[in-house]
Amino acid sequence: MQPLLLLFLFVGGEILDMVSDAGAVAKLVLLILLVFSLISWAIILTKWSLLRRARVQSGRFLRAFRKAQRLQDVAAVADQFRPSPLVGVFEGGFEEYKRQVAGSGGVLRNLTAVQRGMQIGASEEITRLERNVPWLAITGAVTPFIGLFGTVWGIIDAFHGLGTAGAATLRAVAPGISEALITTAAGLAAAIPAVIAYNLILSSIREFASRSDDFSLEVLNAVEHIQPQAPAEVRR
């Protein structure tokens, strides 16, 4: 552990020295990349926590739903599982269910309307889960080019200084080029975690969307089993 720590401190010190010796444009590029990276990591950690809690609470809510005898019993405890997107799906259908039953003397008039209510609830929940996720895609797409811009600018500056000094040697130009390449490395360091997290988060959200569709069908089955419906001529 101690050799690794010493190596980390040595590399970190070398990088700090090169950053401090970099030009104003390179420092500005590094600052922009740092802002992108910090925002991306904040989104990654927040979404990771949100999706983890949503996954745990979805399993618990599904078990509670399957054990309940009435929809009202599920609605009474739904707030306990609020991080789960399935709660929003259930409440979207249950509100329409209550509206129909209350207005028709306890008879369900339109099961399709209940299904539409759950579809709206599912859409709202998926939109909530996707909030701020596009920033990760933007970070993954933009930061490598920002870093490349800093590298190109640094190389131009290094060769310009070489031409001014008149010493056409590798020793004269190597420090400037190495400093310029730091921005490319910083751009990749910001982009790679963002791209990986973006794909993993989208995969989890697609999984929740599929589970929401399956849960909607399960709710519809429960409604048909426990609630009488109006005759077809009445529904028309």
C-alpha cells in the first residue's frame, strides 16, 4: 500500500507541476473540464443512489401489492414505498379507478381509462428518472474535443516558442508538448466515466420501464378480479 501511495503522490505532484507551468488557455480548458467532471460525478452518484433505492422499494411495493386484498389497502401504504416508480404507476390508475367507482355507484365503467392513467403515471416516473441524465451524454461527447482543443493550442504555442527561440531540438519542444497533452488526458478522464455511467443508467431506466408495463397489466388483472364492470351497452 505504501509504494502505491508514494507513486500516486509522485504522479500527482508531476501533474500539478505541469498544470502550473501550462499557459492561460490550457488552464482555462482544464477548468472547464473540471466543471464538466464535477457535475457529471454529482449526477452519477445521485442517480446511483436514486436507482438503488427505487429498485429496493419496487420489490417491497410489489410484495405488498400482491399480498393486499383491496386496492384501497395498497393505496394506504403506497407512500412508504415512494422512491419506487411503481407507486406512481399504481396511483395514476387508482385515481381514475376511484373517480369511476365514486361516480357510478361502485361499478367500474371504463377499464381502458384506468390503463391510460397508469401509462401516464409510468411516463411521469420514467421522465423523473431520466432527469439530468442527458448531461452525461453531453459530457461524453464534448469533453474529448475540448481537451483536444487545449492540446492543439498548446502544441501551436510550443512550436511558436520553438521558432522564436531558434533551437530546433526535441529537448526544447518536448516540455511544451507534454504540457499540452495533459488537456487531452483530462478530456478523456472526464468523458470515460460519463459514457459508462450514461449507458448503465439508461439500461436501469429501461428495466424500470419494462417493469412498469408488467406491473400495469398486473394491476388491471387485479381490478378485473375485484371490481364489477358496467355492462357493455352502459360503457358505450
